[in-house]
Amino acid sequence: MAKKAVSKKDKLDALRKKLEKTDMGGSRGFWSPQQGGNDIRILPETGDMPFFFQEVGRHYLPGEKMVYCPSFTSEGDLDCPVCDLVSELYSLGDPTSKKLAGDIRVRKMYWMNVMVREGKNSNGPFIYTPGVTVFSSIVSLVNDPDYGDIFDLEEGTDITVERSGTGLNTEYQVVPRRKTSPLAATEAEIKQIVDKAKDLSWVEVSEDPEEDSELSEGHAVYILPFDRIVSEYDLDMDADELLDEMAGDDEDDHPVKQDVKKRRRRRSRR
């Protein structure tokens, strides 16, 4: 069944409503701004993406393991065992549990496709994951009647991301071009760029790892089912067991074990 045609105005209105509710709290294929000015063009949605960006949630677990958060990335459609564990850890109340909860809680990111402008040439598309400052500036442009649809293939707007400083002192500014322009010189070149852009909409793979490549084909964001996250990341334990495992075979005066003991003594007095 063919998709119903949607006007540019309706798409822009829907995007603005989405951005109102969006909380703005380099691997291969990814791009990060270099020092100085970086001229880029943000691409419109592609594939099953409803908007030009995809909100992505990640959990970073002990042992340098990372897993996409099913709940945040799916906007609440799916449950997440790591989020359940974070809630349990916070509820325990002791310093060690709260610190671990903070360490593994969901980290928000915003993924989008961009072309990087270099003189008369361009490179990409790449996946760009801007921080809150840059993303907020993009939101302001979308909501500015003088700009609005900066992603339009024929009459969109390039932006310059200015990066200065390093580390915690890094600062960013976003400056839009005064004039609109097409994404590329010809329709054929525009089509080639759009066809190469990644579908950043999320997809849930199955319980069978052998099906992953087929189900996730063409997608850059794929989510493991609840039970697979539990089994593949060894999360089949409660908060106390996780804390004990972190302490390992250290002496009983290990800070983690001390917190667990104190908590258990408080429970036994109730």
C-alpha cells in the first residue's frame, strides 16, 4: 500500500511538535567536528525515520560493555532490564549503590545523517551525534520562521559548527548560512547521497542471534530483546548480587561489601 503524501508544511509542523517534547538533557561511519569551523548539511529523514534525527539511549556497564536501552530508544515501547536494575540500585540508598546506578543509567544521544562540506566537494553521509548545545541550536533554527526546513534537498541550509577549546572546556557555536542551497548540483547527485544515508530508525532483533544480520540490515540502531540483554550481559541477578560480584574476592572491608552489609543489617532490624 502506497504511503499517503505529506506536505512539507505538515512534516515541519510534526517535527516542531516532536522537538517540543524532546529532552535535551568516532567510530567508522561517524563524524565529529574538528577545531575551527566545520561546514555541514544535515540530511532529512530516510528509510523508516519519522524525523531527521533518532534519539538513542545507551547503558555503559562494568567491564566496558555497552548496550542500547530498549526503553529510551523506543520511546517507552519496550522494557529495559538495565533500567530496572538502575531503579533497584537507587532504591537501596547507600553511596555505592547510588554511584553504580549513576554509572550505568541511560545516556542520551541524538543521531543524524550529515554531509561534510569541503570546498566544492563533499564527504559522507556520516552519522553525527551532537551534544545538547549543538542540538539545541538546530532546534532553534527549525523553530525560526526564517529557516524552518533546513533539511530540504533543494532549498535547505548549510550550517557551520564552530568548535573551540578542548576537554571539558570545549565550546560549540552553530551559524547558519544566509542563503539556501540544494544538497548537490544535480538531481542524480542528490539521489546518490540520499540513497547512501543510514536508516537511523531503531529495529528490534529477535531472540535468535543468527537472524541479527538479516533483521538489522540497513539499520544503524538495533535493539536486543529484554531476555537477550539479560543473558548476554549477565544481568540475571539482583542489585546485591551485582554489587557482590563487583567486589569480587576482596577482603570483607571492601567498601562495596561494607555497604551491602550495612544495608542487610538495616533490613534485619525492620
